[in-house]
Amino acid sequence: TSEYVCRLINRMDETGTLSVMSATLNIGAGALRPEGGAAPVGFRSADVTMEYDPEAGLMSFSDLALDSPQLRVRAEGKAHLTDGGSGSPDGLVTQIAISDLTADPEGVFSEPVTFSQGAADLKMTFEPFSLQLGQLSLVEGERRIQANGKISADDKGWRVALDAGMNQISADRLLSLWPLKAVPKTRSWLQENVATADLSDVRVALRLSADEAAKFYLGYNYDAAEVRFLRTLPPILDGAGYATIFDTSYTLVLNRGHVTAPNGGRIDASGSVLQVTDILSKPAPARVTLRTNSNIGAALSLLDEPPFRFLTKAGRSTDVADGRAKLEAVLDFPLKPKLKTEELSFLVTGELTDVRSDRLVPGRELRADRLTLRATPAGMEIGGRGTLSDNPFDATWTQRFGPEHAGKSRVVGAVELSPGFLEAFNIALPKGMVSGRGE
């Protein structure tokens, strides 16, 4: 629906048959309005200079320009009219070369998306209207997009099925393309917490129809990323992995990355995962599974940061033992700027190996090949088999959190009773009075 001006130049052969038709078409403001229930798509202007060969059924476009609020494009190409048997064209198949394209849907992106060159293979049918995108290739610098899909209209409205891939993009650029009005809280969180990254192998799929909820998928690999899962914890550095958005859920997996602990130690955080189960919720619920592998001192210094404060609550220092720590902390919390302590829940589990300490029991050396650790907001416990001053034990130490438990903890377990135990702990019984072993 529009006003237009058309200038035609026709050439005929000696029999009076039309051999070539040249035309320049200038279309004013209007809209593409397919039959049925599909909403019209407005445009400001459209211009095309073309030449038509009726014998070959070939149209050549030397200058095609479209200007609309959502899309501005300049291109050239060729198109073949198709005939479904009715004697008049029912569609066309076209190949176009794009010299300039800008996509800027109002209120969607923080800045327009531009490409300086590209190409597309299209098949269009008129009734019912459909546009089959066999292949779309867009290039801007080193960034390339490949896409295919179909857009159609019926009595219920528009239907869109689009798949696209991009070789690389920066995290800042991806966020500039993130819909402004869609899940702004999650967008803000990503902007604040995924500080820098180089994204590659970006994949997008979109399905829209009038009678079903929209379906959306975004997936990408990232490298050289700084990721902060929780504001109170140190960021993960040199992160690499992948992330996906499927419908309303967001998942980020860390294949590689490390944390610099408060005591300066290095903590491997590979295998950590962030999940936002419903990005449309306000606030969106998030779960972080933080997997760490480090020496015990670095792990304990991290676990003494908010919201944990395990060692402070237990009245212990972070250098209480040497060895290795392999832990998994599962944290559940809402994505919001000011997080209250009671809004965060966590469970920390894991194992300590090659444990050595002369500070847990002053003056006594404690050794253990493997101890287990478990902690919640209510308290923590560490247990397993080991030796104390070379005497075997199997015990669990429990520390409850809260003011009423300050300065108090409990050990439950068994130690081996033997002459060596009596000697190590200075229990002065006459020599030879005790023999054998017991508990």
C-alpha cells in the first residue's frame, strides 16, 4: 500500500514483440500488507532500477534500495519469475549482492547493526506470501554471518523460522545487540559480571508464530573472559567455555578459568556452571555450581569470604592445614543489585587430601590421606580417617554457626588405644601395664 512513480523504456523487435523492458520504480512511504491476518510492515521508501527480459523471464536489478524504520539496504541482483501453471507469475527466485545493510528495530538494540557487504539467495511466492531464505551471508570486517530460514504469512499472522551463525563477536558487541526491552535484569547482570570476552561460533535460532509462544536459542563459545558469579567473591580470570540461552533459561559453562584467592593462591575453577532457570522472572533465579581445585589454604581463604565466612565463624585461621582441596559449592540466589544474606542459600561439599597440620591440635601432628567437608548456612563438618601423633583415628568435627555456638565445636569418633597412644599423650601408667590395641 503506497504511492509510486514508474518510468518505463520498452524495446520491441521487428515483429513487435517486447524484447527488453527497462524500468525505474520509486515507491513512497507505505507498507507490505499480505492477505490474511499478518500485520503490515511499514517502510519509508523503496527504489529500484531494473531491466526485464521477457523471453528469458529474467529481471536484473542494478540499483535496489529499501528504507524502513527497521531495515535499510542497498543491493543489486537478478531474479527469475516463476509460473505455477496459471499463465501469470506466482513468485520469483532471486540472487542479490548487498552493498550496505543496517538493521535497527526501534527500541530493540542499543545501536544499529551494520554490514558493508553480503549476498542472499531468495525464493518468494505471492499468494500466500512466503519468503524462503536459502542462504544469507553478511560481512563486516572480520565478522561474518550465515543465515537461512523462512518468513510467511497466513490468516493467523506472520511466521518466522530463522537460523543464523556468526564466526566471532566481542561480548560488548553482543550485549549491544541484546534486546533492550527483553529481560533487562539479566542483560544488566551479564554486562556487570561477564566483563570481557571474545565470542566465537555464535549460533542463533528463532521461531515466531501468532498461535504459539516465541522460541529462541542463542549459543556461543567464549575465551579470555572475566566472570564474576557473585559480587562478594573474586572474579574468575582467563575464562573459556560456552553459553546458551534456550527459551527462558540461560546456562554458562566454564571449561577453563581460575580465581586468585584472597591469600594470593591460585584456584582452578574449571567445570563451574551458572544457570538462570527463568530469565523472564523478576528477579530471575540463579544457581551457581562453583567447582574448585587448589591447595587447602587458598580454598579456605575463599571460603572465608562473604557469604561463607566459615573460618571466621569457627574461630580459625586460613593457614590451619596444608594439602589439597577439591570442592563444589552450589549457591542459589535471585539476580538483583542488593542481595540480602537470607536470600542466598548454599551447600559446599568436597574432599581434602594429603592433609597435614600441627595447628588444629597444637603440638600434635595430624595427617590424613582423605577427609570430607560439608558446609551449609547452619554449620560445617569435616571427617574421615587419619593419624594424630601417629595414632589412628576415625572422627568428625562439627562446627555450628550462630552466636550461641561461638567458641564451641564438637568431635565425635574413635581413636586407637595402645601403648603408643599412652606415650604420645603423656598418660603416665606403669610401663607394661597396657598391651595390645583397642578403641
